[in-house]
Amino acid sequence: MASTCMILRRSIATSCVCHGKRNFRKFLLYNKRGSRQFKEAQMKNPDPDIPIDKRGVKDVGYAVGDKFVTVPEMIPELIVPSLEGFKLKPYVSYRVEDFEQRELTAQDLFDMIYSDKIKEDFAKNQLDENGNPLNPSENEQLTSQEAKNNAGKTGCDIF
């Protein structure tokens, strides 16, 4: 008994039926073919039919006619601090014991920043009849709106 089952398989044909000119332009193989010398030559004299895929690399300038203008602000810069003499390790071990720290309140913040100054002013008799300091520090001269604006600036701990 003959089998009526046909085995189907997919394949890619790179030539036409009559073995004529091979058509590789339908396969988009970006930056996959050629040696380093070929790619350098391609960059010097680019073929308009073959697109150059940059794979997520951003340009560091722009082209004006045949000339490429490099913009220094567009070049990525990594700023890495020096860790010489730094005693802590760059990771936290999973064996660290759990600890609880209570939430920082407005009263705690006041005690940390202003209470010592008020005690010193009181001891030196530097307060007026309303209890305001005669020689206020920079933080004591701020209005509520200025303090709020300073808290919202870049680099503060709100974010």
C-alpha cells in the first residue's frame, strides 16, 4: 500500500528556477556580512541601496552635506567616583539582620536642626521679647514658600 502522506518542509531558495541571477536583496542582513576592511570601506563610500543598521547606537553629531559635524554635548560621558580608601563593600549581604527604624517626623527634624540653636540663643540672651532670634541663621530667614521651593530643587531627597 502506497503512502499518501507528503512530508512538507520549508526552505529558502536563493536562485530562480532557471539558475539565473541570484537575488540577495530581499534578505535584510544588516551588518552581518563582510570583513572589517569591507565595513570600513562601506562607511567611507556608503552604498545607498544597503542601509547601515546602528543597533541602538545614537549619533554624536549631524551631517551637513558630505561633512559630519561632531557635537561634544552629544557624546556620552560616564562619571564614576574614585573609591580609593572606601571601606564599605559594594554590596549588601543577605545575612544582614533586620532592623527597624521609626519614621522621621517634623518634631525629630526640628530637634535635629533648630533645638540646639534655640538653646544657645536662650543661654546667651540673644532672643527678643517675642522669642525670635536677634541673629538668625540662613535657615531661620527663609519664608515658607522659599523653603518649599528649596525642597523641590534638583538633588533634594523628596524624589
